[in-house]
Amino acid sequence: MDRTLAALQVLTAEFTDRSYGDTVIAIEVLNEPFPQAASEVDFLKRFYNAAYDTVRKAAKHPDVVVAIDSAYQGMDAWDGFMTEPEWSKVALDTVRTMWRAVWR
């Protein structure tokens, strides 16, 4: 986890720099994790909390969205997770929804 958070810090600081003209509007902290057990989902949620803090501290503008992946868990697994007011500008990437649109 520490290594990934360190990488997120560097990437966020670089790509939220104003020299990019605010073209990066979101940072997805992990792409398509696939937890196999409930303990791995719990670990993933802890990682998302830490990653959110990392992105918020490293971002050079406050409007960047922190994107988290649903990890193929379905919407129920994320009900009430990272909600306002404690968390802001969080997006849940639901690959399943996208796949449904592609395969129809």
C-alpha cells in the first residue's frame, strides 16, 4: 500500500499542476481491483481512504475528483462509503455499468 500511495502522490502532484491547464479532472486511485474475499474488500476500503487523503494533500487544485473502482462488488458493497460531508468530489467507477452499455 505504501508504495502505491507514494506513486499516487507523485502522479497527482504532477498532473494537477496548472501547467496542464486543468485537463486532468480526476485521479483514479486503482483500476479494476478484483478482491477474492471480504477481508480483501476491507483492505481495499482502507486503501481508498488513505488514497483519498494522499490525492487531496498532493493535488495542486481542489477540484480534482478522486475516483475509486467498484472492484466488481456491486453497488451494495459501496452503499454509505465515502459519502458527504466528510468526503467530497468522489466518483465510483462501475465497470459493470459500462460493460452493459458496450455489450447491448
